[in-house]
Amino acid sequence: SSDIAHELRTPVSNLMMQTQFALAKERDVSHYREILYANLEELKRLSRMTSDMLFLARSEHGLLRLDKHDVDLA
């Protein structure tokens, strides 16, 4: 669980720092755009981690439904 906390804290910290940097003073539009793109990447990372954690939690509690079907290997 400490690994999970660390994995979540890193992107959240990055988002906070980048946002504070953006708000610290006036910047040109291209600077804001760079910050927003970086924030978007961190948000995507958080979204993937959240999905992965939900998948693991469901699998640990037997809540995943597997659809089994035959596959022709020839």
C-alpha cells in the first residue's frame, strides 16, 4: 500500500507544482499550453493507475467475469 500511495502522490505533486508555477506570474500563451499538456499527461497517468487498481481490486475479490470461448490455433 505504500507503493500505491507513492505512485499516486507523484502525479498529484507534479500537477500541484505545475499549477502553482502557472499561477505564480503572468506567462505567454505557449507557456500555459505547455503546462496544460504536461498536466494532461499526468491526469492520463492517474486515470490509468486508477483503472489498474480497480481491476486488481475486482480480481482479488472475484468480481471479474471471464468470457471463455474456443480459439482455433491451427
